[in-house]
Amino acid sequence: MTEKEITIYDIAKILAISPATVSRALNDHPAINSQTKLSILNKAQELGYRSNTFASNLRRKKTNTLGVIVPRLNSNFMSAVLAGMEEVANNAGYNLLISQSLELEKKEKANARTMFASRVDGLLASIAYDTDSFEHFEMFLGKNVPVLFFDRVMEHPRCTSVIIDNVNAGYQATSHLISEGCRRIMHVTGDLRRNVYAGRLEGYRQALREKGLDPDESLIMVTDLSLEAGRLAADKLASMDARPDGIFIANDLCAVTCMKALKEKGYDIPADIAVVGFNNDPVSQVIEPNLTTVFYPGYQMGKVAVKTMINQLNGAQNIEINDPIILRSELMIRGSSLKKG
């Protein structure tokens, strides 16, 4: 048999005081004198009393919990985002309920239903590769629960987003390769339904056109940016008759795997091919030569996302404002791309 849960009524009966007095004492109400408060707290601890936070939250219609859905947890970038979120949320008295979609819309929908059932005060989400529908976010807006997207976003007139300028980041990465003498530049990207990859591809194309180089669609490789995708990119590059002299890969882990595979094939990096990645993952400074990459401010993104959400919940920012908050990225130039020394 399960042991009976101790209630404020049990404590009140033992101490011969009113349940209201017990409740106020447990909530540190100033109207209860310190001696009575101490007596009640000691008795509650002795009996193993646990506050029914869920019931209390239902009465207040507030849980002080924010839901967070991310594509994957095993990512240095996403770890940095979550660290930033945790810092701001904890300082403001909020808890985070975190889940991952594993890049699947089906799992993302299940996560959203769990968050909704848990009555989160707000939802922050970064979209899975294959998500096409906004439907699973509509239920939050129907209850006036704010939804904020970060990194990988969906556009909606009632949702704010926190992003970087992916078009400019892709442009800077490609322009750097061109400035190092590259004229045939391959681009390895992710699912183009996602803003981050579509934006980096557009920046890549803009840089080529601006420098008088016609974008060659055969040099664009859409992948899942996995480790295996890096090896496949190296195989494809090596099999081309007119081989690229530069490659811009939209993810550092994929870029590092590609570099290793190219080196195994006898390529000299950057003399034979210059390489640029994206995210400034720690692995970018482990590979030799160190990988040129785009610094993506994950920690700052997490902090800004939660600050914005809490401002919305507190009425300091209009939930209808949907202009994206754009953070600054930076090209980190290292040895993998310096053809000119």
C-alpha cells in the first residue's frame, strides 16, 4: 500500500491551528509570526509534507515553466543555447522543460502535446528538419501561450524569432574563399526547408554572382550534414572531372569529417582545397589545419530568447510583434582556408 500523502489539514489538526494559517506559513506570509512559522515548518518537515505545486499552479493559472523543443541535444551549439536559456530562466524564477525532436516532425508534435498538457507558460522551439506544419503550435496560441522560435524558425504573425543573418554569414564565408583565390566552390548544406540552410545557400550564391562567378548547381549538395555526409561529400568532390578548389560546409562536424576523408585521399588542405565550416564547434580547433568557420552565438541566442519570452509573459513586449531579433555572427579565419598563406 502507498503511504498517505501529508496535507496542510493533517499539519493543522496536529498543531490545533487553522489550515489557512498552515498554508500562509508554508508560503512565508508576513502575517504569520516567526515562532508559529518555525513550528509549522518543523512539523511539515518531520511529517514529510510536500507542497502540491501542480494544484497551486492550476489555481494561479501559471506554472513558471517554459517548454523548449530542440532538434538534438547532442550538439555543442544547442548545449550553448540551453546554457544561456537556463541562466536567464533560473534568475527569473522559471524552470525549463526540455525535449528533443530527433529531427522528426512526428516527435516534435508529440513533444508539443506534452508541453501543452504540462501547461507551460511559453514555448521556445527550434524546428526539426522535416517539419512542414504549424498545426501543433496553433494550440498554444489558441490559449494565448506565447511561442518563440530560435535558430530554425517558422514565420507566423504572432510568433517572435531569434536568429542570425544566415544570408550574410553564407555570403561572408563564400567571399572569403573567393578572396583566397577559389573559383570553383562546392557548398554542402542541409534541408532547404529550414531557414538556416536556405539562407546560407542564398548568401553563397550572392557572393559568387557578385564576383562574376556563375553558380553551378552541380556543386550544391543537400545532405543531413551528418558525419557520413562529410565522407560522401569528399567522395563526390574527388570524383568530379573539374574538381572544386574550395568547399563551404554548413556544419563543422560534417566539415571536419570531410576534411579527414579528403586528407586520406591525398588532398593538401588548403593548398588543393580550402575549407570553411559553420558553428565554431570546439572540434574546429582540434582538426589540423584548424577549421575556418562562422561563430554562431548560441549562448547569447539562448539568453535573448528566454529574456524575450519572459518580457512577453510580463507584458513588457507585445506578443503580436513578429520582427525577428537578429544576432551578430562572425567569420573565424583559420588555417583550413588560407591558400595565400
